[in-house]
Amino acid sequence: MIYWARAKYVRLSPYKVNRVLKLIRGKTVEEAFNVLSVLRVKPRIQVSKVLKSALSNAGMLNHPEKMVIRYAYVGKGPYLKRIRPRAFGRADIYTRKMCHINIGIEEV
């Protein structure tokens, strides 16, 4: 059975989160936590929280070595539109990206 965890509306770029998810996809949960502890990028904190939540949903917090990450993907969320003042009274619109992180784990 696959146990899911999802974090929605995370204020990180989907591209940056996907780079972290590629490193842990297909590994055991214990190996994934080891990889995430070494990384020095911002999305590792959110990804480790979602992974811990999936492990908790499975009821296997004490035995992470028995679980494998079967699915790990990120989806685009809505954009926050912001305005930056420019010269001559004009304004530029820039966007803040959000994403939805999904992780599914399964027992070996």
C-alpha cells in the first residue's frame, strides 16, 4: 500500500524543489534522510518535513529502513503577483512562485 503526504502552497520554486526530489526518488527513506541532511539548499527542509509526514502516515516512524520512496514529484502552485516601481512612474510585475510537494512511500 502506498502512503501519501502532500504539502501545498509552499513558497519555493518548483524547479528548485524538483532538483532535490530527483536525488531521493527510488531510495529507501533512511537513505533519503541521509542525503537530505548533507544537502545545503533551501528546499531540503520542506522535503524532509513531507517525507517525515508520509512516514508518520504509514505508522513506521521507528522503522524507516523498511520503506521505499515510490513517488516524489512537485506540481506548480499559484503565482503571487507583485509590483516593482520603475522609472518615469511606471511599474513592472514580477511573480513569486509556489509549488505542491507530493511524496508516496511503500513498504519493501
